[in-house]
Amino acid sequence: MISKDIKEYGLSIGYTKVGITSADNFTEYVAEVVSRGDKYDILNFTTTNPVHGATPKNIMQEAKSVIVLIWDYFQNDFPEELKKMIGKIYLARCYNPLPGTIAYSRLQLMKSYLSNNGCMVNSDIGIPARWAAAQAGVTTFGKNNFAYVDDAGSYIVISAIVVDMEMDYDQPTMESKCPPNCKACINACPTKAIYEPFKLDPKKCISFNNWMTQDGRGSISAFIPYELRETIGCKIHGCDICQDICPLNQKKLKTPKAVDRYIEQIGQDITLPAILNMTDEFFTNRIKPIMYNYIKDKRYFMRNAAVAMGNSKDQKYVKDLEIALVNPDEMIREYSAWALGKMGGQDSRSVLESRLANESSDNVKKAIKQALA
Ligand code: SF4
Ligand code: SF4
């Protein structure tokens, strides 16, 4: 099997680009991650451990090559109200796709093709996908740390498949196509997570904070720092700000697209009040089909909805937060108190004062007092 055949097969089943690199091309990546100190230590215990995955032989002893597949996930558009709350990559449902989906089946087709042609194959989420893609000559880097493809911009999913065969390798494209003076992404980031071009502090990034802050994640606390909460705005899962502002993405953003009918259908139900006080049924039928990757317990979506409501300062949410303020889950009550304090106004104060008299948790009492201060 030759590299050309692999690429043609990948394109024939819909991938936007296919490139191939050696499994030995990750040494510089490891050095770069290590040079960033403790910024990425939060990932060390996850399946995306940035150093473990950068040695393809850790994933498969016989690793020789890495085949990189690019999928343009922004081919259909999504309702504006949802795009304000949820990253488009999640709405597109193709990142680490679930079995039974088209995206999952496409990746399986590619793996079957390789297996049927004599390759031992392994794909692992831990492979540093953006690095592999640039090494395989299919993407360039943006100063916002995203990988870019002409036409699709940064709205891409990268899949990497490790194989045990040597192949013809593509010329790396480790460069950037950012205009030299452009800093639009850096300036637009509300949390200043991009601390210099091509460098991100994930601990400050909204996308990471939406999901990393869960209990049972090593040294990471479920507590979202107050100063970060205020900058999260109305994002409940993911953040596209530094991509949507980017001049390299404007052509893709402005290209007319048909609406994603499935998201249009179920999206009518996905509102902040519905998320804040969601039932198990809502979680199963409305949240999990889209945001299945990182948050497995509905309470963190409920918490994120409380933060979003507080930041909106929209008084129409006072009633919803009042309901959440008696939720059996202490965390939901605590964040709802914070949100009511952020919202301000007499109605919020009345709700908080009335709850303070009946609240049993010291943490929540403290949050209510802070909200009233
Ligand atoms: S995803 Fe959002 S928070 Fe993270 S770097 Fe980009 S703009 Fe900043
Ligand atoms: S906004 Fe400018 S600097 Fe940032 S990734 Fe896009 S082109 Fe590069």
C-alpha cells in the first residue's frame, strides 16, 4: 500500500486533508511541553496526557508512521443562541465521536482500510494532534494555538492513526500564516489565557475551565476561581472567541451553510433555565448527544449555567436561580447564590435573604453573604 492510495481513500470518504508523518517526529513537542513548566500538569492524569501520547511507541510498540486526517466540522451552521453557549466543535458532534455516529464510522472505515491492507493500527486521543498534523504537512499554526487548514480555517477535527508501516512522509508545515502584526486573538481572549503568541495557559482558558473543574481530577479543584467566573460570560461548554475573531477564519465563517437540522430540532429545548434545573431525562436526551466528551455528571453543566446566568445579569433568570437555590446539591446552591449576587437587583436580594435563614451549609451561607455584601 502506498501513501498516495491512503490519501485518496481518506479523501473519498470525506476527509478534508490527509497527511503522513514519521512516528519519530515528536521529540521537539515533548521538549516544548516540558519547557512550559506546570501549565499543563492538569492534563497529566487524563487520557490526553501531553507527554505520554507524544511517544507513539507508548501507544503501539511497532509504531512507524502516523496518518493524520482532517475533518472540516463547520460544514453546517447552528442556531445563534446555541453558538453563544456551546463551542461549535461540540455542536458538530464529531470530536472523539460516539459509536453509532457518522463521524465514528468514518474513522472506523479508515482504520479498516489500513488493516485490510496489512497495517497494524491504533488511534489514541493522547497523540498530540495539532503537532502531528503540522508534521504531516496538513495544517499550520495560529498564534491562538489552533491548527489551520486553508478554506476550513481552524474549525477542524484532527484524528491521528498510528501504523506499523514505513511510508512516504509529507513535508512538515510547522509555520504560521498569521499576519506578523496581528494580535486579534490575544486581545479578544477575555481571560488573557494566550499569554504570548502560540502559548496558552489552559488553567485560564474558558474551554478548559468549563470541564476540567470537576471533582476527582487529581490536584484540580472543582471550584472555579471568582476572577475567572466573571470572564466566562455565557459559555457553558467550549469557547470560540479566539477563533471567531481571527481573520484567517472569516472566509469560512461567512460562507453560507445549511443549518444542522438535528441541532436545530433539539436545540430549541437547550436554554440556560433548562440546563440549570435539568432532569436526568433532559441530560440524556439533550445534553449528552452533544456534550458527551468531558463532563459526565449533569451537575457541572448546571453549575456552568448558573455562572452564565449571573454573568448575563438578565433579571429574567432570578426565578430559575431561586429554584436552583434549594437544589439538594450544595455546589448548585453555592453557584446560584454567586449568580444572584452578580445579577444584583431587589428581587435577587430578596431571594438570597430568604434562603439565608433556611440554609444549612456553611459554604452556601458564606456564598449568600458574599452575594449580599
Ligand atoms: S478558547 Fe476562549 S478562553 Fe481559551 S484562549 Fe481562546 S478566547 Fe481565550
Ligand atoms: S487572530 Fe491573528 S494572530 Fe490570532 S490566529 Fe488569527 S491571524 Fe493569527
